[in-house]
Amino acid sequence: MIGTAVVRERTAHESRVVRSILLISVVDALGTGLFLAAAPILAVWALGHSEPLVGLALGLSGAAALLSSVPLGRLSDRISARTTFIGLH
């Protein structure tokens, strides 16, 4: 039949793995968000850097993340996503 999908239930092990990856991703995103919120304040007030310099640094880091997403996605397809994820942290 065209347009039908085979749906199978996850095993208990697969469900645990999915929940673990979800939890790790949430914690990682929370940590990244907290860092991106606090780092500019720390850099300007405590370290004395100028606001334009801090903005430039954050902009460059965002651009680097954008440009590296496709190559890193291909890398995680070649080797396991878990290995790539661990290697980046």
C-alpha cells in the first residue's frame, strides 16, 4: 500500500535510551541558555570588555555554530551520534 507507515512499539530499552537522550539535550540546552545570558554580563561588568567586542564574539560564535552544523551532522551520520555528541562536549 502506498502512503502507509509501519508503526512498531518501542521496547523498554529503546524508551529508556530516548528518555536519556531527551534529558541530556534539555540539560545541555538549559546550560547553554544560561551561559549565553550570563556571559555578556560577566564579560562587560567583571572583565571590563566593551559591549561591541562582546557582541562580536557572540555573533561569531553563532556563525561558527551555523556553519558547522551540516558538517557535524554528516559526521554523526558516519559515526554514531552518541560519539559525536560526547566528542563535542
